[in-house]
Amino acid sequence: MSNYKPVVVELLLESLGTTCPGCNTPFTLSKPPSIDHRLPLSRGGKTILGNLWLLCFSCNHAKDNRTVEEWARDDPIPFDEHR
């Protein structure tokens, strides 16, 4: 997350909430948010606010370079309304 200005993280936290949408775990100092691209850069995604969301490190790693839809289909995890 260090490549992003703190204001980007704050905007995402304000608009998306303080809970990981992948596992529903609240972000904390020991489980901080990481910025992820909904449509990965490797798949043509852009680094724009509409394509960014926050996941915990574990969920970000599990999502890998899949789209949100592919990840939701492939992994039975409890997504919330921020999908």
C-alpha cells in the first residue's frame, strides 16, 4: 500500500468501509488493508478509484490476478455488498 498516497486509502476506507469484503474481518493495525485492483492490471485494469478496493493481505493474496467475479465464483468466501 506504500505506493498510494494516504488520501487514497482514506477515500477508500470512507467509501467502502473498514472491513475486508472478502472475509468480513475488520481492518486493524495487525490486519491492515491492502489496495487491490478489482480488474487486475495484468488483465487490462487501470489504477483509478473506481477499480480500487481494500482487502486484507490474505484475501488480496488469495484473489491473485482474478477478477472479483472469478474469485467469488472460484472461492466460497463470504463477500459482502462491496463486491
